[in-house]
Amino acid sequence: MSEPLDNQQRLLSALDLGPSWARDAVPRPTSRPVKSSAPAEELEVKPARRSDDRRSRGEGFRRDDRSGRQERRPSSRSTSSRDRSFNQPETPIAPAPGVKVRIEPNPQALHLIAKEITHVARVYSLFDVAKTLVSERERYLGVFKVDEKKAPLFHGHRDHSLWLTKEEAVQHFWNSDWRADLYEEEEVEVEGPAGNFQVIAKCGLSGKVFGPPNYHAYQSTIRQAHRELYPSMPFDRYAAKIVTVRSEEEVQAWLHGMKTKLRWRPVGQEESEWLEDRLAVEQHFLQNRFLEMYVATHEVEIPAHTPISHFSPSLLVCFKNAARHAASHPAIIIPSLCNLLEKEHLPVFKKQGKLYAGPSRPHPIPEETTFSDRMQEIVNWMRLHPETKLAELWKAVLPADHADPTADWLSDLFWLLSQGHLLLFADDTLILPQRKKSEAASPKSENAVATDTASTKSKKPRKRNKKKRRSPNRLLSIEKRVAELPPTLRKKLRGYELTVSHRLRLKAQSRRANQLASTESMDDFSPIEDFES
């Protein structure tokens, strides 16, 4: 039932952040590579000089006493701006702000688990079930939720893609499998570009050919490739990874490819004109077919096995963080797991503080219940051994000439398990549910109970003295609250608590003075003299 724990690492690795160029990046070199046309094995290895050794140890200056000159060796930090920008590590992608992701079990996967529980009549821990569900990406979902006041997400219902903006959704349209269902594509011959081309520029990450740098559409081709392939990478960093190749064969191959052109036309509209440009296709898709393929929503469920190319990078970060947290803490999906098990008509019960799911709730066997011979023998042995292993049960109850239980014995045990009279756990532990021990009612105890009830009836109920609640000392409460505040908030008060406490002290002092004055006036007051006067 339980999956190996190593599968979690393997499955969650498919949710790696960022594009493929970030995962396959070459580690940063310690120094600038040597430019040479000769292969590495043909290069002559020369012994390093003493000064080079000192430079390799990071010494900045070396003084030559013979000439009085100073030689400066740039340290590893003082690299050129071009090398620094090329070797600079990629900044991590931040999660999408305002997007919350929670992990939920896949109802289809849970249906198979519930079917297995019913079929084998075993009891499983809900924690183990949750751990099994989060170990495979096909077994759980990601629920993305955004506040209603914020912009919605765009969900592609045909391939379960999810995007933050319309622009990302349109770019996914060109890489989707359903593009051919909306637009038919045709390749036509055109005149190739004329000019003197000697070098070809390529993408150093994907190998895509951009054409010669002196071609008029060179810059627009680079912008389009950056927008489609690596939108999360800064454009200047992407442009720094472009390489040029001086080869006549490469130039001729590019010219041959430029003699053909693609054009598109909406499917089912033979009378409509062909769309010659990709921008025209995108505009037509936004105006006519976008609402058919994408739905604007604030909450959506996405299967975890959806390809990572079907997510916005920031949404993928949110999904991966939630999946990691669920893999480390599988108990967070137990509440939703209980709701789905209830729909599958499987009971959930608690034993020693842990939740379990089985074919039936525990039902202790009454003492006066009688069973058939085989079943009664199983029950009698279990009453002597309330907690045992399944193999020990068969060894005790089976005849001497039977090594394995027959179908009759298995059917009797299955009936006891399905009724909850016995509990068979995943580790083959067999438990007999028992009633809680309660003291039997004896005649003496009954008489004692009767006398107690009579005495309680004769006694009159006492009135409880309701103590007046003292009003809390506001001065102490304010000082306590101020003491619990963080230093930054306490600094913002700027003596406000001292002012309030001082006022409360003055008020308390005045109240005490008024009370003393009233008592003194009452002692000096003489009603007879006052009456005579």
C-alpha cells in the first residue's frame, strides 16, 4: 500500500523552477576561457611561472625590485562587465503575488484506494494514505485561488494550462497541440533575401538560427524568439548568449530556408484570406477564438501531472512550493481526505489518537453471540489473543494437515473483517475490538445510589454567591500591552504610554483625595448643631 519515500524526490523534481536553460546551465568558470582554434588535446601545456602562482593565490600587486615597476594582476572579482553579465547566476523566479495554492487528493486516485480497502477488508492509517497520494503527481491536484478583487487567471481547459496574462496564453497557443484544430497551415515559396551574408547568428541555448546580423529582420527575430522561448530571462542577458558562425554552408542553409514561408487560415473558412504574418494570426485568435480555448477564473483545479511548460513561471513556483510542503507534511490533506472517503461510503474512526479508514467501524462482539464452527474458533482464539498477527492466527486455528487457509476459512475471516468484528491493519496486525470496561451495577451500589439521591433531594440547593467582577486596572493593562509590543512599534508611540499612565495615576490620586475629604467632612459633621443653627 505504502509507496517508497524515494518517489517523492523523483516526482517533485519534475516541478523544477525556471526554463530548461537554467537547469542545464554550465557552472561558472574560474577564469576567462582561452580562445584557440586548436582542439583541447593538441594544446601545449606550459609550466606556470612563479608570478603566475602568486597571482593564482589571489595576490593583487607584485613589485619588481630590479625595475621598480609594479605589476597588477586583476583578482577574480575584477572581471570585465561582459564576463560578469555572462556568468552571473540567474535570479530566482518569485512566486506570483496574491495567488494561493493548496494540494487536494485526486478523486480518481482516492476511488482506487477506497476500492482496494473494500476489496481486501483492511484498515489503513489516513496519514499513510495521504503520504501515498502526495508521492505521485497523478494522485493529487493543485487548487489555485486568487482574490476576487484582483485580475483573474487564464485557464486552458483543453490542456490544463494556466497563465497570468493574455500575452502568455497567446504565446502558448503557438506551442499547443490544438493549434491545428483552429488554423490550417500552408508552406509557400517566396523569393529569398538578397545581399552579402557571411556569418550566421544562432541562439547559444536552443540552437535556433536567427540569420545574419545585417539582415533587416534580425532584431525582430531575436525579440520573437526571446518572447516565445525564454520570457523570464532579461533580454540583454539572452542577447549576450547569441553566438555567430562564419560558414558558407550555414549561410546557404539559411538562404534555402528563407525561400519558403508559412501562412495560416482559420479552419472551416475556405473563403477567408490567408494570414501572412504571425501577428495577424494572434490578433485574429484574440478577437475570435480566445474565449473558446481559455476561461478567466479566480479558482481552478489543475492536475499535478500537467507538463511544466503549461504554467507561467511564477505560478509554477507557487505550485512547487505547495507540493513540497505537502510532501513534507502529508497531514494537511487529511481533512479533504475524510470528505472524499465519506463520499466513497467508507467510515473513518479514531484509534489511540490516530485516524483510520476501513471497510466498517469497529463493532465489538456481544458475549451471547454464536457463530459457525470455523468462525467461532477464530473468535475464541482472538478473545484469548486480542492483538496478534494474521500468520499466528492461521497457525493456531488451521488443522495440522493445512499449511494455507482454504477458501472457507478466508470467507469466514472476510465476513468478520467486513462487519468490523475484527480489524486487519496494513502490517498484518489483527485486533479484536472490545467494549470499554464498566463496573457492573451491584445491589449495594444501587442502594448507595438510592440513598445519595434521597439525601440530595432533601437538601435545599445552595445559592451561589455571585462575586462581583472587579474592573481590571487599566494602568496595569496598558503597561502590560506596551511591554509586549515589538521595539519598532513601541518606538512609534513616542512616550504615549507614559502620558496615558501619568493621567491614570493623577486620576487615581484625585479619586483617593476626594474619598479622604469626604470621610473627614462626615466625621466633622454634627447634625444637632446644624439643626439648631
